[in-house]
Amino acid sequence: MALEKEITEVTAKAPYVAKRGVMYGVGKESAIHVGDHVGTLLSNNSALNLVTSDSPLNIAVGTAGLTAGPMMVIAGLAAAVSAALVQMDYRHKKGDIKKTYSEELAAKLHKPRDKIAENDLDTLEKGDVAKGIEPNKVIAEELQKQKRQRNWGIAFSIVATLSSIAVVMHGINPAVTNLGWLGVVLKAAAGVLTYNVVKRPLHWLGDRLFDLEKETAHDRIVALKRDREDCKPITREQVLSVFAAANPQLDRFIASEYGASFNALPLADKQQAAEDLGKLMPLTRLAEEINRGTINVTELAFTASGQLSGVAPKAPSEPVKKKPGAIVAMLGKLRHFLHPHKQPEAVAQAAVSVSPEAPAAIAVVYEEERPGRSFVKQLGLVQMDEAMTQLERLQQRQGIMIDPEKGRLSFPGG
């Protein structure tokens, strides 16, 4: 299933990746040919006079100018192409984020969904006092991550592109040029290989230093959205993982109680944390409403920020599973042929079982309970009434301060 999911994601990105690849190849070759021509014209007027002089120094400087002129123009054009492609990647990813939250953006900004623009995301990122819109930290965190990737990606791509051009222009035997189309293919392959050999280590280092690939609450929401599209039920552990990613104070609180941040916990401790915190936060209710289809998974971006998107609850419905692509379908048939008696992978990802008697409100049975009293009982807290609102429950939690008008949480030390 993991391989099929990866293939599905790669297939979905294939058109954009192919378009970008063509633009990169055309842009690089254009930079080389145009830069060589323009650079030569610019340098000829001044450098040629030096080359034809009687002074050895002037001849040396003129010769260097004839060579450096084209290379400088090529480098400038190649850098511009690289920067433009990285900016195009940023706009593409920002468009994906807009598409993910299109319904919530329309409700929040009181716009038709087809009128939502990219800059509307900026409104949610920064807020708009005049319109009564508060900043949304989930969307803000993701956009900041994308901006970091863009800014550093421009630098990495320029270095990698210049290295690639240097190899293509000066590191390949000139005889390859006489091989026709085969020569073109070999040079292109050498350029792509050099580009990746240079860029990947730079990106790895940038990720270690600046968290370029840090998983955000948005990333977890997108993963849950895909699960729902695959008709998989959402568990309260998954809902809590979004809350923990969106609220570092909550994740630190979990780490202090259970020994690690939420996503690093073993399954039994994740279940125990969800059991305990479910008495303070509506984790089960949110999971059930998502599973019934009455709220979107993307509503979690607002719930985890102490906000409401404004999207009205829907009538209960089941997600319609998308028809698998040709490659995924072929892999499924092959797996069934090789393992005809093997049961398909369980739909629940966190070792949960779904009660078939309650399809409208999926009941989840949690296993591997950790022995001993929960931290709620250890602290002597009273059992929370299921009828209580989220704010009423949180107000009974020791050490958690609440803004009753905005529903914001403040944890000790946060």
C-alpha cells in the first residue's frame, strides 16, 4: 500500500515535473547559446583592441576578456533561469495550499470558491483586523516553510546550474558534440547528473540547518485528507497529532508526561495520550465528525488554532474512493496474484478496530492499554462530563489558561 500511495503521488505530480524539466532544459540551453553570442559581441569591442596591441599584458587581458565575457553573460542568464524556476515551484506549491483550503478560504473571506486567489492565503497568514480575521498559525507556518525553501532553493539551484553548465561546456570531450542526437542526450544526461550531485548535498545541509523539510501541521492535515479520500477512518490519535504539530506548547507538555513528542511516541503511549487528552479536548468527536463527513479534515487547521473556518456542517456522507491509476491497479492485481489469500492492509493506521454496528458514528476500540493510572487520575482531576464544551473542559485543567472569547490555550512554560 505504501508503494501504491507513493506511485499515486508521483503520477499526480508528473505533468508539472515534466513541464518543469522541459523549461529547465530549454532555459539552460538558451542561456548557453544566447549568453555565448551576446557575451562575445559585448566583449569584442573592448577586448579585440587589447588583443591586437603590442603589449603582452594587453594581449593577455584581452584574451581573458574574450573568454570571460560570454561566461559572465551565460552565468547571469542561467542564474535568472534557476531563480525563475524555483519561484515557479513556490507559486505551484502555494496554489496547492490554496486548493486544499479553498472551501475554508471562501467561508472565511466571504468569497466564491472560484474567486479565491493566492494572496487570500496571505490574508489568513497575517490576519486582517479590518475584516475581523485572525492570523491562522497552521497556514502561516506552512507558508513560512515554503518561503524558506524558495529562498534557499534559489541559492542552491544557481550553484547547481552553474556547475552543470561548466561540466557541459568544458568537462565533456568535444568529440561528443559530433555524435548528433546521441551527443545532445549525453550532454543533457551529464548536466542533469551534475545538477543533482551538487544540489542534493546542499539541500540536505540546508534542511539540517534551517528545517527546510520540517513536517508541519499542514503536512499532517494533507496526509489525513488523502486517507479520507482512500476511505480510511481517521482516529483521535491522528487528530491529536495535528494539534501537537500546531501547538508546540502542547507537544512539549506531551513530551514531559510521556517521555517524547507525540509523533515519536510508541503506539501504546499515543493511545494513552489520546485517551487522557481526549477528556480535555474533543478529539473523539472531531474524528467521528470527519469520518461521518459532516466536517472537512481541513477544518483541523482552524480548530487547532482555536478558530472556526465558518464552513457550515454538512449532512453525513461517505467519501467516494478515487479510481486507481493504471500503474496502481496493475500493482494491485499483481499483489493479489502473488498473495491470493493475504488480507488487505487494515484501514486503520493506529491499530484500531472499527465497530460495524455503528457506521454513522464510527466507534473505535483501542488496544494495548498502558497499565497504571493515567496522568489525569494521578493529578486528581475530576472526570469530564461528555456534554461539556471544549472550553468548559479546558477550564478545569490545572495549569491551562484560556481566553474564553477566542478559545486560545496557554500551557505552563509556553
